[in-house]
Amino acid sequence: MTVLYEINTAVWMGELSGRYGRRVTLGEVPGEAWDEIALPGVDTVWLMGVWERSPAGLRIALRDEALRNSFRAALPDVTEADIAGSPYCVRDYVVDASFGGTEGLAEARAELAARGLRLILDFVPNHIAPDHPWVTRHPDRLIHGTADDLSRTPGDFIESDGRILARGRDPFFPPWPDVVQLNAFGDALRTATVDTLVSIGDQADGVRCDMAMLLMNDVFAKTWGDRAGPVPAEDFWPYVLPRVRERHPDLLFVAEAYWDLERALQQQGFDHCYDKRLYDRLLHEDADSVRAHLGADLTYQRGLVRFLENHDEPRAAAALPGARGRAAAVAVATLPGATLWHEGQFEGRRVRPPVFLARRPQEPVDEPLRAFHHRLLTAAAAVRRGEWRPLVPTGRPDDDTHRGLLAWTWTHADARHLVVVNHCGRPARARLSLPWDDLAGREHRLTDLLTSQTYDRDGGELTDPGLFVALEAWQTHVLEVG
């Protein structure tokens, strides 16, 4: 099962350069630095933001007071030298020269492959920078406006190369100020998207598609109406993805997805889609809500990406501090589907720097938290094999604390595991009837892979009435059943 590790390339390159006292590019990363990200269970590294950033977009960002305020909030001593521009305002799909260009990326991919790791890169299908070559060479790939549009709603349109172009947007928020909108309904863009993704596939093992749902016919039509032209008979991704896979059949496609469109995007060809719903439930809702989410069919769940943070979300150490964050981490690490970890998450970083910044503040490392995550990664790699099955905790009529528990098993030919998470702020007690029918007749040792603590239990009891568990608030078990 895919385990992704996201790295902010610009920040990482800058910190490595400071660490080694010389400019470091992707082709010059010391082996020990690659070894540090080859963590147990991680099989895919997402180098976020390798493409050439836009000078025009950077100028817009530097004039935007709201953006500048966000930069100062994250990095109080920020200077203009720290502001690199947005990695999602792409000037061209060429590796930025400051990162070592195409050759540097190829060397990085080889170093990752030598450690058994795949490389995944970004693709931004919805918009491009106002100085992207397509603006002048292929304006038919863009959504256009008029001089009246620009005069009436200057925040929605921008003049570039003598043309009035719509700024990129999603339907629920104001437009992004530094990008122009591509036309998902145009044949020219669809063909160009295939070519771009084939080129990315020549350089990487997977693609993370930014805001992938914005290109779906229904969403795009609601966002742009008549400006986009007639709705094509075929949806965007079912047109694009099979054509890319003709050249790169094993290319991994991950969709950033919201608005409960994950299943639809899976059906349109994506291997994995963000599980934002689980993220929200773990942060804001109770165990019953999480349990209901995990009742979805297994094929769908295998196509989800479980996460507690990424470059768009608050740092987990800030949003889910202490034991609650550790409990949530156990949940996302041991569920079916892909798992996404974010560089700095294990160390307890609390500041989420805007993606425009190439430098972040120094923060102390939370050594116990880092040690916990490394144990969890190792445990999850051992656990997530074979058949996954959710369990329903039961309790006494006068004790409803069992409702705060989440539990599931993994069954493999040579291993059995049980995961229990107390997803509430009070102690919880329950019985868990284990699904293995050959337990009776002998004693079994249950070993917690996170703490090494052991429990000896009678096999008959494990099935009926079930294993008794009692966990303090936000406590967990990751048990190997021997």
C-alpha cells in the first residue's frame, strides 16, 4: 500500500545548503540526506514544487498585502529573498534551474530508486502562470474575458500579453490572483494536458494532480458557464488518463479532491484521492462519525489517501496536539488505502509556511514525538498486510464508553494484528470479538508494537465474549496476536 512522504523542495534545498555550507541541488543531495527520508514503510516521495516558478506571479504576490501578511505571520523576519513565488503558479513544466534542472531531478530519482522509493511530482491542471508560454502561443487553451469584464470585476480578470484572461479559481472562493484559467472543455487543452503528463511521466513514477475535481465536466460547467463553450461528451479525466497510460501504464495518479467527489474521480481513473472527509472527522467529530466513514466499501477505501496534514492544512502538532494527535496518527497509519505524511510532521513542527516561501522558521524538534512516529511507521508496515476488517466494540448496558473506540483487524497468512484507538477525551472500555475461528483451546500473547507491552489471554475469550480493552483518553493499541 502506498505511503507518501511530502517534501517542500525549495525549503529542503535551502536547509540542506545551510547544513552543508554550500549550494545543494537535487543532483547534489548527500546520500545521508536521502537515507534520512527513506523511512520504514515509506515507498513514495513527493517532491512538492520542483517546476519553474513564475516571475510574473511573484510580482503579483509581492504586491498582495494579504499574502505578505501571511508570510510575516509564518516567518516574522521574512525578506523578499525568502519569497520564491507559488509552486502552483507554474511558468513551465521544466525543473527549476535553482534545483538543478532536469539532470538534477533525474539524479534524485535514481537515488530514490536505489532506496526502493518512487518519485511523485505535481501537476496543476486548472491554471497556469500569466507568463506561461501558452498565453502567447496557445491562447485557445484559456478562458477569456473582455475589457468590460476587466473594468467591472478586476479581481476576476487580468490583462496579459494584450489579452483579457480569467484568473484561475474554484467556484467557492475568490480567484487566485497570480494565475490564469485553463479551459477544460477545449480539445486543445486536453491534448496538451496529455502531452504534459506524458512528459512528467518520463521524469517520475507518479503525479499528484492539484484540485483535480475542478476539471470535471459538472464542476467546470457550474464554475464557468458559457465562457467555456459547450460541454464535451466525454469528461476531462476519462479522456486524459487512458491516453497518458498508453505511454506510462504504471504511472501513479493521485488526485487532490474535495466535496465528496473522491469516488467519482476514482471511477474516472485516479489510483488515489485525498480523504478530506476522514481528516475533518478526526479533527472535529466523534468516533461514531469516523466509524460510519469507515463503513464504505473496501475498494473505495483502498483508493483513498489518509492524512493529518499537508502543505494546505494546519500542522498536525498545532491542530491535534499531544495524545489526540498520536491517536489520530495511529488511525491513518493503519487503515487501508494510501497514507500521506508531511516532512516536519514527525518532528512536531507547528508553523505551516505558505508555499510561496523558500525558508521557514526554526523550531525545536519534539524528540519523543519523532520517536513515536518512527515506531508507528515500522508497526504500520508490519500491520497493513492481507485482509482488513472493521470491528464493532460492545459494552455493558450501563456503560456507553465503548462508543468512543475504533477498532479493526488485519489478517495475513503469517500474521494477525488488532488496532484499537480511543477517539475520545475520556477512558473507554469495550469487548472486541476477534474474527479468527481457531483461537480457542490455547493461550495467546498479544504484543503492542508501539510499547512492547505484552498481554496473555485465553483464546476462547478472544472470540466470545471478546477481548476486553480499557484505554485512557486518546490511548491506542497496535497489537500483534500470537
